[in-house]
Amino acid sequence: MTFFNYTRAKRIFGRRQPGSAPNSTPEIQPKKSFPNGIKTLCNPDDGTIDIVFIHGLTGDREATWTAEGATTPWPESLLPSILPTARVLTFGYDAFLVDWRGPVSENFICNHALNLLTSLSSYRDSSDTNERPVIFVCHSLGGLVCKDALFQSRQRPEPHLHNILDCTRGIIFLGTPHHGASFAKLAEVVSRSIGLLKQTNSKIVDVLKRDSEVLARIQDGFHTMIKAHSTAETPPIEVTCFYEELPVLGVGFVVPQYSAILPGQIFIGIHRNHMDMPKFVGVEDPGFVAVSGELRRWNRDLEMNQRHHSKQPPADKPRDASQYGRNGRQYNVYANGSQRISDGHYFEANGDQNFAMIPPKGQ
């Protein structure tokens, strides 16, 4: 069983006050600017696909994906060796549970989702890569943000926002609380461990309760979207769910297996607790092997489909039928051939049909 590391919790789940006494009331200080929006981790010249990473609660667009002792996130240091033509992006948003400096962000999930949608759309438009396939890799709350962003993409009338859903080919969920989670208890434990006046994002915590109407809306909307997408002309969206196999002492399983998986989808366990499951130390890390294996399989299928379509001969586009007259004759034009009526007689030569008047018998 993994023990709850209070010192590490201060760094991961809440912004701490250096040198504060356990029961002291901290002086509110200016908050550090949070790394919001899209950041590029890898951008090959021959890129053919976008992989977008979305962190979870109290996460960071780089730290969430960086193992202890590493200097760079694994999507930047490890993934390019597996997927050399992937442009790797990471999205940041302020989703802290507790903050000793002052009130945390009170954004609802739908606001973070719309920010993701508009940021990604603008980024792709600026590089003229709007038609690239997209795969999302999401940890914890990031999966709900992604699901809501794609649902909003389906609902929005703007073509550039709707395009994100059309281009989405896969989603990896890492410990995403599809059916609720124990974040309320986690927030209480973390706040107590920090020993400070807590500022808890109650809106997000309430959303993650099992009976949350917002959570039910996101889940129902995503299910409807996936079902509709599978019957449309666009390729289906692949989904794989990963769940944590180790609990945190004092908290338990933050996102239990039943909540981390979706019916009818592949689910795989990662032998880590909730906080550590998105951090991989090397290419032989079992978690990295499992996640990168799914990404590589999806990318390979996309490349095979693209090669298949590129080998298909272009279909001949038939010309519109038309009819016209000239020098007392009638011409009917159909696609690449024509029919000609002349004096009532019928002629056919070189693929053309020619009609002419047939003289009556006895004349």
C-alpha cells in the first residue's frame, strides 16, 4: 500500500506557504501566474498527427507528466522515439483544490472545456493544420474536461470549433472519474496536512460526487456523441481507460476502478497510485509501454487508412446531361458520350449515338 506523503502532497495538491506553522493563518500573497493554454513539447517537420495532453486536478501541463528526478515530461523525452511524426502538445488550466495564497479558480468544467476547444482550434489554425487527426491523453479531471470539450464541439455552430470533434481519432483516460471520485475527502486530507486555512474549489469537488448532475450530463453527452460519431461517415473514436492499482493511505483509491472505466471500452491497470500513474521514468516503464502501445496502434491504423485511400483511383466525375440543337439537328450529351438525332436516322460510332429519320417503306 502506498503511504500518503504529506510533504509531497503540499507540492502536488496545494500551493504551500514556506515556513508556516501548522496552525498559523497565512498572510495572503500574490498568486503565481498559472501556465494556461497550449504549449508545444515536440513539433517535427514531417508531423502528421497531434497528441494533446490534459492534466487533472491540481496538476500542471508539464509537472503532471514529469517523473520524480526527471527534468522533462515523458511526452517530450520518451514519446518521440515511439511516434516520430507526432506533434506533442500539452494544455494547462487552473484546477487546484486548495491554495494557501487565496481563493482558487472557481471555473466550472464547462469553462475549462471551452478554453481547451478554442485554444486548440486557434493553435491548429495558426499553423494551417486544421485537418490533422487528434488524439487526447487525459489524467483525472482532464478526462472530464476533454469529454465536455468534444461534446461542446459537436454542439457549437462555428465550423472551426466543430472541426475538433471531426478530427478526433482517440482518447486515453488515465484515472478519469467518469462516475465520481473521492476528491472531497482528498481535499480535506491535503488541507489538514498543510495545516493552513484552506481555500477549496467546492464547485469542482461537488461536480465529482457520484450523484452530481453535472457529471451525469457530461457522461450522457459523451455517450451520445460517441454513439452518433460511430454511425456517421467520419472514423470512430477509439477509447482506452487506465485505472490506478494502488491506493493512497489515508485516502484510499482516489478514482476506483469502477469509476475509471467505461462500458464496452478497453481498460488497463497501471501499478501506481492516482498521483503517480501519469509519470513514467523510461521506455521500459510498464505504464509507458501500455499507453504508448495504444497510441502507436491507433497511429498505425490511421496511416494504413491514409495509404489505402491514397491508392484509390479518383472517381470520374460525370458531366451534366444537356441537350442542344444545331443546323436542324438535335444533340443529347450524356457524360463522356453524346446522342445525335439527324433527319430521324440513328447512327452510333466511336461511343456516340446518332439518331436520324428512318424513311417509311415504299419510299
